Amino acid sequence: MRRIAVEEAFVTADVIKGWESALVRADVEPGFAKMGANTLAPTAGNKWVHDRLLDLGADRLVNMDRDGIDVHVLSLTAPGVQVLRDANLATRLAAEANDVLAEATKRHPTRFAGLGAVAPQDPVAAAKEIERCSGKLGLNGLVINSHTNGEYLDHPKYHPLFEAAEAADMAIYLHPREPAPSLVGPFLDYGLYFAIYGFAVETALHSMRLIMSGTFDRFPKLKIVLGHMGEGLPFWLQRIDNRYLLQVKVGATKKLPRLPSEYFLDNFLITTAGVTSMPALRLSLDVVGTDKIMFAADYPYEDVGAAVRFLDEAKITEEERRKIYQDNATRIFKLKV
């Protein structure tokens, strides 16, 4: 059994420069501005994080070996290119990051796999980049860091992106970032805009918009991956269905062909990233099922050793452990390791 971790971050120096240019904009998103001031710029206090994000070689492999991780499925860290207003710049930086990622996977084919980044700022260009990721670059899936300048992917203008992902049979990891400007206000105090709470709220909202907009009726084979045990949604599915039916009855929302929970259970997968709670894992296994959960360590942001010890010692069957550690990721991301 190999330990495959599927939400493992990297970044390029040019993407960091793009973030820095976004931080000085007069119209910058307030959540990103606050997050950037604290964590994004490579200051002395968090230089070790940036050093690990930039490294796609020997030091990362040493850390993987130390923690018992066999494979990193790498993806461009949040906020990726989603924070950039210039569509051409975002498209170029995503493509360049994908080139760097593809080269790293070729250098270490038994240790690295990759999720390609795309820039929804230009949906047609994003669709072409998905084709390149699937074909020429040989990457294993896609990552989108939640909203793009406050816009969500349920808008019809993003259909070309989903058409390409479905045609290429590439799962999209919908990774969190700070809440959109329209939502972030009450989160700015107490650090709530960050991973403590705002990330989960933002990404769960994004997922619900995809479900309620009928995106999965149009793209029934589309697969979305959520980290952090599904950003809380497995806990809420019964309640969501219950209130959805009432809202349809009173005319507050349109009737979908299926219940929201059915779309979630058919079109979404979840990972363990950042969660080492047995009750959370047990609920997820009971609600989502063993075949829809993958292991993730969230390197370099989380304690990878703790994540490994948790799953090694979790009170689950060896078949469940094997599926979570290895089999599901191998299937979903078509890994050849």
C-alpha cells in the first residue's frame, strides 16, 4: 500500500510576483489583502513555507520520506491565479506553472503527479489549457482555487471550461481561498477569513451554487474534489435536501431533476486534508462512502506526520485504509505510479 497525498501545494516565483502586484491594487479584494499581509508575502516569519512551496526536488522528497509519503499529487497553491484581474496574465502564469509542474513530474515520475491550473478569467483559453494539460503535459487532473475575482463557476460563461474537463475526464479539485468580496465583511475580524472558517464556508457555498444551478445536469460526468472532509457538506446533506424541498414548494428555487444530496454523492469526492478527527472520518465514510474519500496531507501547511499517524491508526478496515490511501486516488487521477 502506498500513501498518496492529493492536496500538496507548490508555487512558482512568477505567481508570487503576480500576487504582489495584486496586493498593491487600489481595488484589491479585502480578504486577499488581509490574507496577503499576513501570509502570502515571503517574509522572515513564513519564509520556510515559501521555500517548501517553491521546491519541487530534493528537499521535498526528503520531507516526504521522513513523513512516510510515497506520492505527492501537486497543485498550485491558493489563491493561484484566481486573484488576478488581467486575463492574459492569469492565463500565461497558469500555463507556465503547468509547464513547471509537468517537468517536475517527468523528473520524478514515481513520486510526483500533478493537477493543472487554469485561469477562468478567459474560459475559452482555460478550455484549451485543459486540453494541453490532458494531452501534451500528461497531468492528472485540475485545480481551481474557488472564486475568480468574486465570480463563481456556476455562471454559464464558464461552460467551455466544464465541457473541456468532462471531455478530458479530468477531476477538478475545488480548493478554498478567502471569501469573495461580496461575502467577506463579517469574516475579516478574528482571522475568520482564513482557513479557520472562511475557507470552508467559501468553498461549500461554491459547491452548492454548482449543484443548485443545474451544472451537473448539463455535465453529468463532471467530478469535483473537495478537501477538508468535504468542507462540512457531508454533515449537512439531509438538512439541505429537507429545506430544498420546502424552498421548491414555496417557489424560492427551481426544482431540479434530483435532490441536492444525489448530485453531491454522484459528482463530488472528498479528501482528508487538514482533518484528523475520527468522528469526521466515520461520518464521511457513512455518508459519502469508502470509494469517494482520498488521503491528503496539505503539505506544507499542515503536520504531515500527524495526518499519516491518524490514518494509520484510524479504527477502519484495512480495505478502507487502502482505498483512502491509494486506490481511490489512483483511479480518480489515473495515476501510473
